[in-house]
Amino acid sequence: MKKAIFTTEISMLRSTMQRLLRRKADTNLTKILRKTHQADVALIMRGLNQYEQKKIFTLCPTAKHKARLLEELDDSIIENVLKFESAKNISKVFRYLDTNDQAFIAGMFDLDKQKDVLSIIEEEDLEEVEEIMSYPDDSAGSIMTKETFTLNQNITVKEGIKKLQSFPENDKIFYLYVLNNKEKLVGVVSLRTLVTSKNTKKLKDIMIKEIQAATTQTDQEEVAKKVAQYNYLALPIVNRQNKFLGIVTIDDVVDIIREEASEDFLQMAGVGKDREILLKTPFENAQSRAPWILASLFGGICAAAIIGYFNVLLEQIIILAAFIPVIIGIGGNIGTQSSTIIVRGLATGRVDVANTFPLIFKEIIVGAILGAFYGFLVGASSSYITKSSLEDLGIVIGLSIFCSMTIATAVGASVPIILQKLKIDPAISTGPFVTTAIDIIGVALYFLIASTILLN
Amino acid sequence: MKKAIFTTEISMLRSTMQRLLRRKADTNLTKILRKTHQADVALIMRGLNQYEQKKIFTLCPTAKHKARLLEELDDSIIENVLKFESAKNISKVFRYLDTNDQAFIAGMFDLDKQKDVLSIIEEEDLEEVEEIMSYPDDSAGSIMTKETFTLNQNITVKEGIKKLQSFPENDKIFYLYVLNNKEKLVGVVSLRTLVTSKNTKKLKDIMIKEIQAATTQTDQEEVAKKVAQYNYLALPIVNRQNKFLGIVTIDDVVDIIREEASEDFLQMAGVGKDREILLKTPFENAQSRAPWILASLFGGICAAAIIGYFNVLLEQIIILAAFIPVIIGIGGNIGTQSSTIIVRGLATGRVDVANTFPLIFKEIIVGAILGAFYGFLVGASSSYITKSSLEDLGIVIGLSIFCSMTIATAVGASVPIILQKLKIDPAISTGPFVTTAIDIIGVALYFLIASTILLN
């Protein structure tokens, strides 16, 4: 019995394949490819350079094998291995791909090549591929599979089983969708119900009529949430007239959930949302990160201008400079906590957008509790830390930390909610933007409090 | 046909239920509960207070209905609604729960209540519940379901179908697991293969023999990764002797993936890993966040001590203080980018732990590219920003930004990898720890560079 391949084994296999690539041991490589699951090969290819990736793809023994590998590969690796492949070769591989994968890959090519590929695609697939390509990116329509199994509501159980037996093997048959004569979705029958019902019964008498469906325009994230929430294995996709068009299956939903989580992580850290950033060259990588750095640069320059403005105060009480890092650091820290909690709550449905005031208020209370605690702590010890004999320094530091932390929670909790209401992805807020805002507010507050208390 | 309930409808339904709760309109509430999917009720209950949650649970029309609701509820809400429920009432509801859910909930109670509940659990379930409770938290054993369907390899297709028909309805039948006479897992048959094979064939002749399995001790995250990677619907769980014990199903895997992502998000923001933090009181919330704030407090105090040490330099060149925020801010920003990319890569398997040096090196190159660019930008404009006439100020600022960003990428990329190698969750590094380290290093570097260049 073959056990699951674990991470260390993937690394070992990668080293072996790299060694064989260097030695140009093509026969051995093909032998390994024949024995290894394409999902594992896809993982291994992430660690190879573009030339090696292309070579591995070429060495796959059959067009079918190549198709199974394409299904598992990252987008940028697909682009790389197919870049110089002729339209004819591509169409050979396409024969083994679902129409939604064909549509997805064809969408990657420039228009000329796309036309070439579409022109030699199998006749029976072309219409479906063009249909799927016509739906907006990230919509249910663009990810649905058309390879599914439908039955008319008026046939009997016996006829249903017979039809199922003549349908080509496909492990994506989760439910049997039942349509009326106008191809509208009217019910669903599980394989198990079909097998365990009387042969003479009609499908319309055994089907479940209360079914949930999404339309082709529904956002893929919304589809994923529904499937996860109700523990479905697949969700049928219909058009506005309830005509059955295809299904989105749970394995695609798993991919969507993982991808969306990755994108949210990167967004929140201010890296953009390119999941494949690890596969980029340092220069491309720097390019996609540069704009996000600008936010903190802007904040830093504002802070510099503010501190410059207070230079007379600073000249008199030089020790104030020492506490700049702790005040903006601790504010940034708690503000990031707040925005992360809210952004994640919005993503998982734990935050109710209609009723956010209590939530923001609660965050502010948390900020005040922690601000009072840490403000007192740092304030009380500030003279010891800097060996300063300045009276009232502790009060300035403590009060500034308290205010900075309280305001940071308010900003951190509100910004994602405001962005969500403006229909902007709230994840982008949690990265540089919230900390930048808090940097500026923190510094300004600190010097205002200091000049009010110390210059009297 | 019932359509999926979307977010706005959930909010509306919540307001309605809150109104009915205030009016004590119990009959109306029960009517609503009867019509609403328990997954939706679970979402709604997140926005209710503890008293309201308990009331809704009590109003569910049947024990079966309560069981379906418990399956969907968050852990802390389950604890709340069952807190004052008698062991007898709990056991009535338990009859409708899978043994893994029974084990999970029983594990929440204190030992006394646990004993009470286990003592009146159904005889046939008790052994399974106790077995599942004996596996470590977050292991495959602790989340597996025992309610599954197995067949002996020597029976025929016809006998198999008959057995299936007599098995109580259960939508968790994804595959039929085939065992030998010693209850060891030897193969798997899809429902479809069973239905479409000749009646007289034996299962051992139609089963797939190459199957992947996990053991009860396998980490649940590892199970989730396998299921997602190979597009399985379920993974069988065996003991060390390959005896079949149960399965982990894809709907549980979806939950694991979502939960792990949420935990990683919170860890990375330095909030601990309590997914239900939004359900906590402000004081509990502050308690679980306080320790993570300490990290940035520590960093801030170190920075204060460093700046205090350079107070003679600072007295002479007061304008240096103005650039403290930009230098630590921009370093923290790019360092967080690096650590997020690596942490996420480790979580999704994109980072190969065996070969991390090129990765860290690439991050450093990115840091140097962006450091050179932004260092030049801020350095060149520093005199304008602060209207300072100090020569060489631009060089100090530019060089400090360059060094700070380069080192920040090195720290940001290395820390998670080191933690991973030490078998500590790398997600905890990306929050306060990396930024704190970068704060300290950034300030120290800045003043060292300034004193070297400006005091000559």
C-alpha cells in the first residue's frame, strides 16, 4: 500500500530529479514521472528553474500525463512550460482536460496564440470553453465544471442507473442533478438514494426539491463560503432563468479557500496579492513590493516633519527622542492586532457588517485597558531607563502610551470596516496603512502632550 | 427552490430573532428555527449575548435539531449553551451526534460532568467515544469519524449493494472501504464502481489497492494538506498495524484549513491563536493580547536605552531624532513582508525547508534593491524635509535606510525558518518579534552610522 508522501520525501525526490536533470538521464526521469503522483511533481517543480520545469514537462510520457500535471501546476509554471509549445501540441494535451481547465489555460495566452489554440480545440469542447471564458474572473461561471451528470425528472430509477453506467468514468459525480424538459434544475438525487430506491420509481418522486444554487455571476468566494458552511460536496450553477449550467465541486472550493487565505495574508503584510511571489526573480519581487513600502515612507516623512516642527521642545528636552520608538511601536502593534481580528472576522463571516459599532467600541475598551496598564508600566520606569531627572517625564510617556494605544485600536478596527463598506478589499488596510496612520498620530500626540505638560 | 442565504439576509434574520427574543415570542422563534438551516442559526448566534444563545438552543424543537445545531456552533457557544444542561438532557442530544462530535464536546466538560455524561451515553457509542477521546488533540484520531461503511473483500457486488441498502442513511459515504478478515484495510471501491460492476464479481477484484492512509497520530494539518493536494473526499485512518479505524472527511478538512488559516493570521498579528477572540469580553480579550504587546514594549525600551546612550550626539545634531520613525518604520515594513511570505510559504508547502539558503539570499537582494532605491530617495530629500543645512545628513539617512532594509529582510526571512527547524510555530515570529528585533537593530545602526560619519 502506497503511503502519503511527506515533506521530507518531496525534498529527497527533488534532489534526485535535479541530479538526473544535470546528468541528462531522461529515461530515468520518465520512469520516476510515471511512478509519481502529479500533485507531488507539481510541488517539486516549484523548486526547479524554468529550464528544468520545461524539461520535466516535456519528459512526461503521454499527453494524458501532461494534462494531469497541468491541473496541479501553479499558474506561472503553466505559462512557462507552455510558452514555446505549438498550438497543435497544446491541443493534444487539452483533449484530456476539463473544459474549465482548458478555458483557464487558454485565457493565459496572448490573443494570437489563444486564437490558434481555440481553432484546433475539439469541436465538442469549443462551445463550453468559450462559454466559460466569457464569465468574469473569480465568478462561479469561470470556475465551474461542465463535466457532470444530469437526468430528466421523468425517467425511472432503473433508466437512471443504466444511463450512469454508460457515462464515462468521472470521479466528480457527487450528486445527480435532475432537470425538467426545459433543462431547468428541479431537484437532486444522491447516488446512494438512486441505488437504494425501487427500480420503477420516477426520479421526480425520490429527488430532493429544496436545493441551493449559485448563478454564474456569483463571486467564487461566496460560493466557497456556502459550500463550506453547509458541508456540500458541490454547488450547482444556474443562469438567471434557473437553467442548469454546471457545478462547482468541493475540491475546487478547497483550492479557493487556500488561495484566498494566502492572498489575504500577503495583502495584510503589504506585499500585494501575488500568491506566486516566491517564484519571481528578486527584481520582479521588489517591483511588486515597492508601492507598499511607499505608505510607510510617507508616514515616516510626515513623522519627520512633525518632529522637525517640535525641534525647539526637543532641543530643551532631548530625552523625549528616546521614547519615540516605544510609542509608535506599541501603537502599531495593538493597531495591527485590532485590524487583523476585524479583517479575519470579515473574511470568515464572524463580523456582522450591519452592526459594527459595538465591535469598534470593544476594541477601544481593550486599547484603553492595555494602554493604562503599559502606560503606567513604562511611565513609572521611564526615569530609570534613561537616568533622566526630569519631573513629569513619566506622566508624559504614560499618557502618550495610553492615548496612542487607545487611538490605535480605534483606527485599526475602523479602517477595515470602512474599506469593506466602500467595497475595497479590507485586507489591504492591515498592512502598511494602519501602521502608517498610527505612526503619524502617535508622534503628533506624543509631542503635543509633551509640550502641553512640560512647557508650562 | 431555496436559495443560499447571503450575508445581508443573515443580519436581517438576526434582528428579527433579537426582536422576538425581547418580546418573548417563543412560538414564533421555534417556527423560525424549524425553517432555518442550523449553519445559518450558528452564524446568527455569534451576534447574540450568552442569555440569548442559551434561549435559542432551548427553543430548538427536537433533540435531533439541537444536535444538528451543536455540530455547527463555535466551541465557546457550545460551552455556554450546555453549561447548565443536565447530563440526562445532554445524552438525549448526543444520540444524534457522530461519536467524534460526542467525544469533542465531552472533552469540553470538567471531569465530574464528563463522567456523568459518559455514564449515560448509549452503550454502543461509549467505546468509540472513549477511543476518540484518547487520541491527542489535533491528531487525525481525534477528528476522525467512525460512522463509515466497510465491506469484506470476499463478498460479491450484489451482496455489497444489499448491505449498503440496509445501512442507515448517511451522507458521509464517500468511498466503500474494503477490509480483509483481520479488519486490515486492503482496498477501496467507489459507489459508482460498485453500481456499474457485474453482480457476481468479488470486491477484491474491483477494488483499487493503492490507497493512501494516515495513522491516528498524524497531525490534522498534515491530513488536511494531503486531502487538498490529492483532491480526495476522505482519507482512511488506520493504526500502526494497518487496522481500519475510521475516516477523516473533506468537510472536516475544509474546517481545518479555515481554522488553521485564522489561527495563523492571529498568530502573525501577535494576538495568540484564539479563533473566537471576537466572542470574548474586553477584559479576556486584553488578557490574551497583553503578552504579545510585551515584545514591542521590550523592543521600545531597548531602543530608548540605545538612543539614551547616544544623547551627546543627539544634543549636537537634534535633527537626527526626526528620522527615527522612518528608519524603523520602513525596516519593520519590509521585514514583515519577508516573514509573511516565508511563513505562508511554509504553511502551504511552497517553501522547501531543506533548501532555504537561496530563499533568504533572494530576500536580502530584494531588501538591498528597495533599500538602495528608497535610501536614495529619502536621503536626497532629507534636507528639504527638515530644512536642515547639515552636510552629510542625506548620506547618513540614505545609508541607514539601505542597511536597515537589507538587514530587515534577512531577519524577517530567517526567523520563521529557524523557528520551523526548532519545531516552534513560525507564525508567531512574524508578529511582534520580527518588528521588535528590527526596531532595535535599526536604531542602533542608525546612530552608529550617524556618529561615524558626522562626528569625524
